[in-house]
Amino acid sequence: MIKKIIFDFDDTITDNQLLDYMAFTIPSKKLGISRPTKLEIQKARKRGLLTGDIILPHLKHHDSETRKRFFLSRTEFLNSVSSADFLRAQKNLKLLLNNLVQRKINCVICSSKKNKKIIIKFLEKNNMRKYFDEIFVSSDLGFELDNRNKDNRILIKRSLLYAVLKKEKKKSGEIIFVGNFEDMIAAKNLDVISVYFQNSYLQKQYIKTTISTNNMIQLNNIVKEIDDKK
């Protein structure tokens, strides 16, 4: 029987397209540089390009100090509580959460974000705080890593997942973890059922041994199927 689901936050339960655009727009306006369009960003993310690759053409005529200030400004914005105003809930997320309540499956958020208040604000704004028992973020680990780095994000998430699983003391098969591609790498060998949520905004990647979905309705059916087998 499934007793708990651990959700990743960014690009799993949230749609980050608007936030991503604003994270380019706000520092660009502040520094007086050109900024990439929404379409440019969307195409770049689909190809798996990182922020540095996307902004580089717009910074090529600027000095190193301006480039440094862009990334500092972007990070400051993304770590601010106000960034939650630009997050959107994935379609049918609340329907999924209501079904999990009916099945008496508890929910946890496990995020590489540093600022837990961002997540709380998003949940309260969308009337979803009641669905989540606990929220774990990177600052709960007791050590700090730059979460802009992919390898660091994987390490942070793996450490968080390990801490959550150790605290929950649930048996193998009683917990499902839902996250993006990096989360699947982090969850490897942690003896937990993993579901890869393929966000349509990001590059599509494949994991042969992992269950995958790209919408909350299908995720609900996956959870139901797994739970009914237990």
C-alpha cells in the first residue's frame, strides 16, 4: 500500500515558464541589456540549453562585470519570495491531490530551492498548503551548495531524499517519488518507486527503467495502479 508521495517542486508540480522568462527579463531591464524572447527561451530549453548559453548572445558586447551582475541579479530574484508570483500550478494538480487525500496518501515536497517561503507562498496562493505534510529544501541539510550547478542539484536532491526516507522509515514500495530527469538520477539506488514527470517545457529525456508521464491525470492513474497492486 502506498503511504506517501514525495514531489519535486520546480517543473514538476509547478509550471515555470513564466518564472523563467521573468528571471531573464528583470535583470536584463535592470542592467539595460537586450533580453531573449519567450519563444527564444522556449526553443532553447527544449534543446536542453542552460541559462548561460541563452543569455550569452545578449551579453557579448558587455564587459565581464555586467555579465556577473546579470547572474547575481537573476539568482537574487529566483531566491526571493516574490518569485512565487510567477509560478503556475501544473494543470489538474489539485485533482490529483484530492484523489491522494481520498486514498489516504500523504504528500511531501522535496526541493533543491534554498528559500522554503517561496514554496509556502505558492501553495497558499493556490490553496494547496493543506495537502502537504512537510516541505524539505536544501537549507535543511545543514550545508550549502550552489544549486545553479547540475551536479550540485543532484547531490542536494539525493541528500534530501535520503534524509526524508530515513525519517519516514517506510518500507520499500510504500513511497513514490515524482520528479524531473535530474531527480531520477538522484533517486537511483535509493530503493524507492520513481516516476519521471516529463515537463513539456524542458528537453525530453528517456529512462528505460523508470515509469514516466507528462500530465497529472496520467500520474493519478499510475499511482492508483501501483497502489491497487500493493
